[in-house]
Amino acid sequence: MEKKCDTVRSVEKALDIVLAFTEDKPQLSLLEICKFLNMPKSTVYRLISTLENKGFIEHNGVTGRYQLGTRFIKLSNIVLKNFNLKETALPVMIDLRDETGETINLYAKKDLDRVCIEQVEGFHHLRRFSAIGDLLPLYCGASGKLLLAYQPEDEIKRVIKETGLKAWTAKTITDLEAIMQELENIRKAGYAFSNGEREVGVTSVAAPIRNHNGSVIAAISISGPDSRFTEENIKKYISLVITSANEISQNLGYTKQK
């Protein structure tokens, strides 16, 4: 327990060092960092060395001071891509909502879960939606299963092992062989379907959104009460959600290989 607490404290101290740099003070000396954070010189130097090895801190040979490393450029690009994803997806999501009347959600993977990063609410009084920022399981629900299906095999196994495929409803797939077959079916079909797996009385369909490299980075879904998801509507919604996902993917630079 002590080792774990020490590790957490070290992480906090390392983050404090990173946050010490500002627009007004983009470069700092070792002494300045020590004084600003009230840390011993030996502790600061050790943490800076670790951050330097990982590319988060750089030593400027001309000024003799430290500055934030180029690793942050790559990380900022990742953040910006998420914002671009939402901006690109939103007009398509609005069109999809207008055509179906149902709630449209945009999900991205976040460790063992999926997170709702954008939403367009349906027109109906009786509707189903997740709040933006909600964390939901990866292994059940159309969007969750879809995002999991396109993960590397090792990641799929990790998610299954660490979640234990806990049942959310009586319809949640909790059998290992069954979930693996379900994920294979999703990859073959190019979409995912769920009926009451995470929430009783709710049906949803989801399709994958790909970036310029072809990697699946998000899922777009249509969700609503079972009563409105008739056989005819389900077929229609599957076609529409796939078309919408493809449009967003193309706008992000994805070109389907023939």
C-alpha cells in the first residue's frame, strides 16, 4: 500500500512540474522549479530526468533551462482530432436524427469503457439517451460491442477479463464464446445491433467511424424504445447509420480500399 501511495505522490509531483510551465514562463531553471513547487532539488531533478526520458520535458542547451517537450505536440494532436471528430460528425448526426426522429449518439473508447462524446436528442417525448461524458460498458450495447469488435485481440481479451462480462440485464452476453462470435459477426456485417442488453426496453444500432488511416475511432448509433424499432425500421436504421458513419469517415479523410 505504501509503495502504491508513493507512486501516486510521484505522479502528482511530476504533473505539478509540467503545470509549472506557462505561456508567461515557457522556460524554467531547476532552481526556479524547486522554489515554485517547494520541492527538494534531488526530487525535482529525479522527476525531470524521468519526464525528459519520456519526451515530456526538454533541456534547452542555449538557455540552460527546461521547457515542455515535443511529446506534448503529439498528444495535443490527439486531442484536436477528437474535437475535429465531433465537429465533423455533428451535422451528419443532426441529419440522421431528422430522418429517424430518434436519439443519435457518438461514442469513443476509453480504457475498459466507452464514453459519449456527442449527442443529438430525438424528437419523441419517450426517448432514450446517455448524457455526454457518461461511461458505459464496451461489451454490451450496440456501440460498445462495435468499438470492442475493432480492437486488437489482446485488448479484447483484457476487456473481457477485467470486466468479467458482468450482466447488466438478462439479455447481456456473458458467455466468452458467445461474445467472441458476436464480435466476429459485427466485423463481417459492418454494424452492431442491441436489444435490451444494457437497458431493458431499449434497442440500438451502431456503425463504425474510421479516421484517415482506416482505424475505427468512434461509433455512431441510433437508439430508442423497442416499440418504435419495428422490423421495417430496424432495416432502415441499419442502412442509415452505416451511410452516416461512412460519410463522417470520408469527411475525416478515410478512403475505402477496393
